[in-house]
Amino acid sequence: MASAALRTITVTLGGPSSSDELAALRDRIVALVVREGAEVALCDVSGLRADAVGVEALGLLQLAARRGGWQLRLLNPSRELLELIAFMGLSGSLPVVQEITAAPAARRAGTGARRRGRR
């Protein structure tokens, strides 16, 4: 039985610079989710600093998602951010969908091709 695709949006989170900006950031993303009628928000966190303020922002977004009936998924977290999330005990609450890397593009550019004369 095939399941219907969830309405999904992607947002890029560069991160708040202070705790004072967290509520405004959360409110902007929640408003976007509601306006678009999304069920899933993929949040590109590649530019998010791996610090307590960044993790707090993600925690607040996840709380808003649960209360609002939509899902938050992280894209492109840095190793440092993942380690901090794990250290804070939030790995199960902040799921990562995938990590997008440049590897496929590099292979298309021929870096994986065999060189002439080598086997």
C-alpha cells in the first residue's frame, strides 16, 4: 500500500546570534509552515553554530513542531553540532534526515574514473 507524500518545505537556519532572538526565529518558521500547509519542515542547519544557543533554537522548533502537528528534520548538520546534540541528550528528539555532501558531484566530474594505463 503506497503512502501519500507529506507536504514538505525546506528552510535554511543560519542561527540566532543570541537567546533573545530565539522566539522571533521560531515564530517566523512556524508562520512559514502554517502558511504553506507543510507537514514536514526540513531544516538545513549547515550554517548553524554548534553551541548552546543553536541547540536551544532547534529544541524550541521541535517543541513548536510537536505542538503544531508537523515534523522537524535536520539536514546537513556539522559533526560538532551532532556531537553537541548527543551530549545534551537530544539525539532522539532532533532527527537527521540526511547529510548532503558534494561527493556525488565530484564523481560526475570524473574523479572516480579509471586513468588510462592503470588497472
